Amino acid sequence: MTVIGHFVYNGSMIKTIAPQVYERHVIPEGLDWTLRHHLILTHEANVFIDAGLGLRGMTELAQYADPSKPHWLIYTHHHFDHVLGAAALPFTRIIAASPFNERLTDDYAISLATYKEFQEGPPSCVPAETLINQVTPMGELILIPAPGHSSDGLMIHVPRLGLLFTGDNLPDQGKGPLPELEDPVAYRLTLEAMIHTKAHTLIGAHDEPQPLSEVDIALKALNLRGTIG
């Protein structure tokens, strides 16, 4: 995939990774992984995928939004590094997969206390007002429940661009062929759903874009894990 341009803000970088698709990434101080969240300009709205580690990150990314369109937020799952900037903008739709709100309620306070030193500005999170539990077309996007890493995982397919935003269902950069998994059985179904999209590029939260063939590597690793586990 061709990077059209990039801009650096306070140690973070914003790239144009496809026409009207922006990626903000940063390496939080003290951590050994990169965090990426995204903005897609669609006909209907400015669609933000995940809310990062605090209000500063979302404010930076919002500079590339279309001021004539409403803001939507789609969470890929409830983990702290995907939700802490959600109150930075006035969202007209906030979407996640069930059981996002329950998982957020259970984990938020503990995550906030544990990871507070990694915040990018003040943290604030809001629950989803639309919960997805099946494949759901939404304008130019197709939302696909994707449990495995987390029970509330959600992927976002953009057919016109051949992109599939996978959240944490791809491994962290340099950390092997599989992500951390809550449910390996559910994750296998998620990998099969990735293949079914026929997307040519997978966009994860903690690594560079990957080709769809990366799914074959994950399936082989999952099979091996089942054999030795």
C-alpha cells in the first residue's frame, strides 16, 4: 500500500494510507508496541475507528475530518488503548459489538488505574449506543463481529478499497504469528471471516498493514497451538 503523505505531531505520526483513509500511530512512552487508530471519510460521515489513549490523539486525527459531515465512532473492542479518547469529539453514532458495554464496565476502572501513565491527555470513554451481533452493512462499510482476542471484537470492511480493519485480531509487531487470545475457537471463525471478505489488505492496531495471506500463517499457528496445547 502506498503512503501518500505523513505528518508528525508531538511524537505521533499521521499517514494517508489510502484515499480518504488516515492512520495515526504512536509508540507510547515506556511501552514496546505501536498503537494505531484510523479515520475513514465516507459519503455519510467521518468514521473514526477506535479512540486511542486519550483526547490528544483524537484531536490530532480529527484535523483530517470533513467539517461538513457528522462524526461516527466504531470501537473494535473495549481494551484501554482503544477507548480512552472517545469524549474528544461530538459523535452522532457510537458503535461496537456486543458485549462491549458490559466488558467496558467490568474492565475500565482497573485498566485506567493500571495504565494511567500511558494516557495521551485526559482520558474519557463513552459506551456504545449501537451494538452489533451479526454482519451488518452500514453505508460504505460492512461491520463483522470478530471474537477471539476479545469477546466483543469487531472488524470493519471497506469493500471499495479492499481494506479490512481488524483491531487486535492481528498479532503485535514482532511478537509472533498470533495475538493474545481469550477464545482460540472463536478466533478460528474470525480468521475464516477475514478470508471470506477477500480484502487485499488487513489493517491492525499494532503492526503495519498486512496482506490477506497473513491469515494462512495465523491458521497454521493456531493449528500447531491446538496440537501442542
